[in-house]
Amino acid sequence: MSVTRSTFDSLLGACQHQHRRVVLALLAAEQRSLTLNDLTQTVLEYDQQASPTGISEVVPTEIRLSLYHTHLPKLASNGLVAYDPDSKLVEPTEQFEQVQPTLATILDADPTLETPIEL
């Protein structure tokens, strides 16, 4: 399936922030619903790799809140994930599956995501 220009622009916008790229890469690797806790932990691990100088107790809360209030709603508004704030579950959508080859190319270009994404 070829991706339209507007879809490509939307994907680039969705991938603008490092935390969203980590979430998308993890969803692509896992191909299943994930909890907000799973996503928070994975983003935290990548942040620690980028800055291993020690993480305060506030950082996990900040990451969780930014995912909950900013990043997951942005991905949901782009149609890439279904996000239920009440159950705190995130799952890839059909549109996510359709754009996954293009998304993989974008994510592969991120040098900070060289390590395989795992839970």
C-alpha cells in the first residue's frame, strides 16, 4: 500500500518526539495491547540510556503524565493507536498496521533506537 503525502506528513508529526517514537517502536515489536505502565517503563529505560547520570523519582511520574496527557492522545488523534485513558490500555489500530512499513523506515532512521525495543 502506498502512503499519501498527508499520511506521511501525519506520520512525521507523530514521530516528532522521542517518547512517541519509543511507544510506536514498542507497539510494532509487540503487536499487542500494552499498558501505560509498560510504556512508561520502556520510555524511562530509553531515557536512562540517553542520560545515564541517575534518574530521580520524579522522572517516571513526569514520563507517565506526558504519555497520558500528551503523547498517547496525539498518537490516537493520528489514528495510530486506540487509547483508553480509563483502563490505561494502548493498542495499535488497523491504520497502524497499514502504515507500518513507512513507520518502520522512519523509526529505523532514529539513531537512538538502535537497540531492539523490548518490554
